[in-house]
Amino acid sequence: MHKANRLLLATLALVGTSAVFAQSSVTLYGRVNTTVEHQKDGDTKVTGLFNNASRFGIKGTEDLGGGLKAGFALESGFASDTGAGTGWPGLASSGSGINFGRQSEVNLSGGFGMVRLGNFTPESYYATADYVSMHNHDTGSSSDALYYDPVWFGGLGTKNKIGYRTPSFGGLTVDAAVLMHEKAAGTNDKYGYDLAANYNMGPLHLGAGYSYVDSNYQVALRALYTFGQFTVGGYYQRNKDDNQFGAGAGTRNNFRLSGMYALGASEFHVNVGRANSWSKVNDSAATQWTLGYNYNLSKRTKVYTFYTRVNNGNNSAVNVSNSGDDFSSFALGVRHNF
């Protein structure tokens, strides 16, 4: 009897061990990014502690054999200054509290590429604006405030998506996704589309992105090049807004240039962006510029400082409460990745 029990326990242990081995990897990861800032919103001044898109997530893959893999990713945002959950900061459709509003997807990948189902950030954004936002990973008060994406502003958010990523063809990969609104029965559905391309070859990195939701669109081109200790990059974006800003703002062009000089553990950053006036809204242009310095204590931890400023036209309210006011912030921060 005891021998049978020992055999049963050994069998159960073996089954459990096999299950663990079948799951190739499960990783807990995240970022805690916090600043002390002195901000000005017009004539209003505030000094305080601010979260810079802190997050945590779980991701994993399973090797199914024959080159086929299954994977998943679950990611939640949280406010590092209070501990509260945030979903995706600034995107109401991602919810609040601790949830997986930032990302929740399952995927299958192999020689054919990758098929993705669920909730994930538009790849057109990663291929353009995010790629050149080097100093603080496009987070916090110094993030790119001028980039326009109808996927976010159009209300669809990042959820209910079917996506596909090609294999790499000589450094070129392409992503495509369809976003489904899933409205109630009897109402008209509103779909979104997202396309992105990335080309990486040595020091040269090129990208392009396109998004479309309900007659609103954006199309952007990006380039980044590294030579010695210098990295320079930029993007150009063309936007059309038919119905999101009141009766629609029309069209406009955005530009952004960024640069980094690396010296040992130090990084010196500068970037400037310009959004021209919307064609149907006079004096709605805005300019944003940032100077930053990072000191890398390790591969995962850095301390940094920056000064960022947004200058608004009379009918622009980027980062401020009232149109025509300007925004600025001086910050000291710590970021730790795990």
C-alpha cells in the first residue's frame, strides 16, 4: 500500500514537472518611474510627486514544437506616487484600478509570423513617436504631447483587436491590426485599422505608421541613426480629424526632432516638436521642447532630470487647463526596471 502511494505521488510530481517544462518561460517585469516636479499651468504653479507611467506585467511563451509557440502578455499600470491602479494613463476606456488595461493578449507565432488577439498598443505609435522619445520612454510631463492617434482620440482605445506581424525580411517587419468596437446589437459598429512597418539595418532605423478610425486618420514616417556616441532621430506626421474635436478640426502636420549624446554612464538629451494649426481652427499651433540628462546607475536603474515646455497658440490647450496658456515643468526622477 505504501509502495502504491509512493508511486502515485511520484507520478503526480512527474506530471506537474512536465507541465512546468512545457511552459518555456513566464516572466514578471515592470517599471517604477517617479519624479519630483515643479509645474506651471498658465499662472498656476504646483510642486509635487508625479508618476511616469509605472507598470507591471506578466508574459510567457510555450514551445509547442515544430517551430510553433503560444504566448501571452498581461500588463497593468499603477501610480507610483500613490499606489493606485491607473490602467492606461489618460485613456478612459482602459478603466481604473489594478487591471490589464495596458495590455492583455494571447498570440501564436512561428515561421508564418505572429497572430495576436486582445488588447495592445497600436504598433504605428511604437514605430514612430515612441521610437524617437529616448530620454524618458515617452512618459510623464515630458512625453510627446503633440502626437495624434485616432485610435485613442476616436474612443476605440487599444482593445478588441486582431493583429498580425510578419517575420523579418532582411530587417523589415510589418504589423497590421483591426480594432472592433463591439457596440450593442442594432447599432452601427465603428472599426479601426492600424498599420506599421519597421526597418533596422545596422545604425539605421526607419519606421512608418498609419491609423484610421471613423474618417479620422494619421500617417507618419520616422528615421533614427546612430554614429559614434550620437543618436539623432525624428518623425513627420499628417493628421485628419473630422469629428472628434467638436465639429472636426480638419488637417495638420506634426514634426519632432530628437538627439542624444552618450558619454559613459551619462546621457544628454534634447528634443523639439511642432504641431501646426488645425486647418479649421485658427491659431491652434503648439511647440514643445525638452532638455534632459540621465545618469545610468546600472542597466536597470537611472536618475535623471529634465526641463520641458509647451507653448500654445490662442486656440490650443496642450497640457494646460485654458487655451492659450503655456505649460512647463522642471523634474528630478528615478526609474527602475525589473
